[in-house]
Amino acid sequence: MEWKNLPAHGASYDASWDTVIRQSTIGQFQLCPMRVGLTNNEGFLSPVNEKMVFGTCTHYLAEQDLVSGSERLDLLTNMGEWVEPILSEQYDWSLDQVYDPIAFFSELGVAYRTWRQQVHPLMKGSVAIEQEMWLPLGEGNNSYLSAGKPDQAMIWLKGTPDAVYEDRIVDLKTSGKAWSQAKADLSIQASLYMSLTKQELEIGIRKFTFYVYDRSKSRWDTIDTERTVPQINAALLTAYNYGLQHEAKIYPATPVPEANFNKKRGWYCQPHFCGAWNICDSKYINDGYDYTKVAIRSWN
Ligand code: SF4
């Protein structure tokens, strides 16, 4: 699929046969495909940690504000009531397991209030808020036809931009430190969400704004980035290829960042970062790492 061919018509999603790829899954593939392959296996530890939940909760506050069209200070006075369901439903965690809920709630309140002051005035006039979008990237496995599928299996891109405007797409992030411009410029998410927006809303936007909450400074930074058509086409091809790999269930283990990196494992291949650590045999590389460490799900 290419930018010039969007929106594409004719395909409809078939959950029985088609394959869905998201930018978050692409991110996992880029670290270690084996982790994607082991995700639903017995013993895989679904991730939970303070950083992820903080991001989800901050996002929830902004989303509720944008959807309702009014300031949601009420959500700051009953945090337990909505944080607990987010913890249990999205992370299989509980408020009792949060290390310091008062400090956690307090920082959430600061993040929301500063978002309201600094970012909310810049987020008026959207054409879509939190709209789930789909894009057919291309054909998938032919052999499904002989296995009973009535038409060609497809690879689909799926994503939910936080907000879309006539001239840009916006995404909210939280981070322990300030983002670099390069991080935004290299984000595949921006290219893919531009494509999803052209597919679903028929608006050809090539500008993207990340509003990033820097927790170390309690401040929202604005980072704008743009994409050329060749860059977007390259991102679509990358997503399609990962979709084909996902469909074919090809999940090689890549615990080292580069083959010529003297077999020093990547930061992501550790019990603290990889939910597959306890069930993955490919983590045993000759780098002196303590393999007796057992991964546990923890808040910090
Ligand atoms: S333990 Fe290492 S090799 Fe195994 S899935 Fe995780 S990152 Fe990949």
C-alpha cells in the first residue's frame, strides 16, 4: 500500500483469517520478535509498571476532558474510583499493590492541571478524537483460500490517534525525561497514523505533534515533526512486512542489538523488561548475565 492509493476501498476485515498489526506490536518486533511470539504462552508475564500506568492514567484524564468538552477536576477528587478499574482491567493489578498511591495521585493531578493550562488551549477544533482506524496494508497468506477462506486474507494496520485536526495529528505521551527531536522524527507511529487518517477521514496530513509530559520537570513539551511521502510509504511497507511475519508466525529471537555487537545483550533482554524472560530459552547468550534471576511483575 502507498500513500497515493489511500483511501483504499473494497476490503473488509475478517477476524477469522486476517492479521492485524499495530505500531506498538511493531515496536516489540523491532526489539525482539520472539517476545511477540511468546506473548500469549503460559508463563508470559504481561507488563505492568508505574511508568506505563502513569501514562495510561494521564491519557485517560486528557481524553475524558476532550470527549466531554469540559474541565474534569472532578476526576482528581475520586481518583481511586477510576484508577482501580484501569489497573485491574488493563494491567491485572490492584490499588493495594501501588507503592505510594498518594504520591502517584498527586503527580497525576499535576500532569492534568499543567496539560489543561499548557496543551488544552492548543487542542481546539479537532475533527476526530480517539477514533479507532483501520487500513488494509496488502494481501496475506494465499493458502487460506484453499483452507476455506472465501476471499484473500489481508494484513491490516490498526491505530487510534489521540486527536486529528485539518492540518496535523496529535499524540500525548509521558516520559521520565525530555524527548529529543530525533525521537519524534524517527517515530514510525507518526507515519502510520498519517496513513490511517488518510484512509479513514480522507485528509492528507503530513504534520504530527507530540505533546510530551516530562515528569522530571513537570512540564509539557511540544515536539512537531513532518513526513515526506517516501517516508510514509517506507513506514507502510515496514508495517506490511511485520504483518506478514506476524501472520506467518516467524518470531526469531534477537536478544542482541546487532549481530556484530560482541553478543552483548540489549537492555530489553532482561527480567525487568521482557515478560517472556522466564519461558524463553533464547536468552542464554554467552555474556555472563545472571540467568538465575527470575522475572516478577512489579510496580517499580
Ligand atoms: S528473553 Fe530476550 S531473547 Fe527471549 S524473548 Fe525476551 S528479549 Fe527476546
